[in-house]
Amino acid sequence: MNREKEVYKVTLLGSLVNLVLVVFKFVAGIVGHSSAMIADAVHSVSDFATDIIVLAFVRISHRPKDKSHDYGHGKFETLATTLIGVALFAVAVGIFVDGAKKIAFWAQGGTLPQPGKLALVAALVSILLKELTFQYTRRKAEQLDSQAMKANAWHHRSDAFSSMGTAIGIGGAILLGERWTVLDPIASIVVGALIVKVAVDLLRNGMGELMEESLPDEVEEEILDIVRGVPSVSDPHDLCTRRIGNHYAIEMHVLMDGSIPLKLAHDRASEMERLLKERYGEETHISIHVEPDEES
């Protein structure tokens, strides 16, 4: 399976869904007089934009290492994840501010237009399509171990959450009458808060990788266990780990009997590399420094 082609196929499918929803939501929001639906449409625009970001950055991230990128281009995928988080956060703030203005207007005695049924239909259709797209994208992202695709999958899920809040607000405003039209902008604020949570999580993960955050403790312990299982190797220490896009980088020191032949020490180091790459993938960057065990 060609990883880059699979990422493209999944992302293009999501882009098509987003494009259809952008048009449908804007029409439904304008015709149906729903600020919550227009906010939801803006969210779908951000979805479509981030699909384009993923397509562009994933292509770059799959380039082989070159003279100026000794570790490859995997960090471009991490950068894409971070940009998605930034886009989500900006959209959420805009939705929140717009909803707050409408609520303040209503509280001062203003009259908000009652949303139409078309807006409610658009919200329900969006929930269904975006949840299906999320499930498909997340499953493929796990198979391909793509952080950018995982981030994009949650962007799809956030749009489904957004549409849920929108549907509740629009439905309440329709069923309860003009007195409760404020439920529409209230729904948009709830949607904004949900999107902020997703955005912050994506930014935390993306920035952690860009700032060379270590791999989780359980992964590092598993690495040490693999190395300890190689004959003649003891005391793995000074372990340094990080992610490079969807790959790992592992560096460490180990002790071996100082009296063994250099070729045997080399073979043991090669065995450690083989086992680690079997577990974490052929693209794993591994650097093992062998030290003589003075007590052997």
C-alpha cells in the first residue's frame, strides 16, 4: 500500500464532503436566517482549507532525506497538524464572538430572526456526513500512522459536534417560537467552546513534537526492554527519543564486554537496530553508542 496515495485518497474524499457542506450550509443559513448555521458553514470552510494544508504538507513530508534535511521531511506533517489547530482556534473564537454579540443584542430587547426548517435539515445532514467521514479518516489514519490525518479526522468530528449544537439551537428556536430565537446564537457559542477544546489538544500535540518532546514513558520503556533482550548488551542508558512526523528517532548508549571482538559488538548493535525497526518501522532513525563495560 502506497502511504502517500492512501493519505491523498482519504483527504480528497473529506474535501469533497466539506465542499458540498460548505455550499449547502451557507445557502441554508442565509435562506433559513440562522446565525448558528452560518457559523457552522464557516467551520466547514476551515475544514476544507485544512484539507488543502494536509494535501500540500503530506506531499512534502514524504520526500526522502536530502543534503539540507538529514532526518527527512517528516516534521512538515507535524507542522500541518499545528496549522490545523491554529485554524480551528481562530474559527472557534470568531464563532464565539459573533454569538455573544447576538445574545447581547437580544438581551437589550432586540429581535432575532427565527431560523427556518432548511437550516435544521442542513444541520442533521452535516452530522451524518461528518461523523461517517470522521470514522473513515480516523481508521485510515491509524492504519497509516499519520498525525496530520488524525488531526484532520478530529476536525471532521468537531464539525459533527458543531452541527449537533447547531441542530439543538435551531430546533429549539423553531419549536419554542420567536421568544426563544436566542437559542440559535447560544448554540453557536457552545459550538465554539467545543472547537476550542479540540484546537487546544491539537496545538499541544503539534507544538510538543515541534519542540522535540520525548515519546511517552510506556514507549521508552518498551524500547529499553527490546534492547535488554539482546545478548551481551547491558545497562541501556541516556535514552533520547522524539517523533519526526510519523516516524520515531531513538538514540541511546549501551554497555558491552570490552574484551569481545569489534565485529561481535557491531553485530549486536545491528541486532538492536533490526529489532527496533521491526517494532517501530523501517524509517525509524536509530543511533546506538556502544561503551565498554569495565566490570566485565
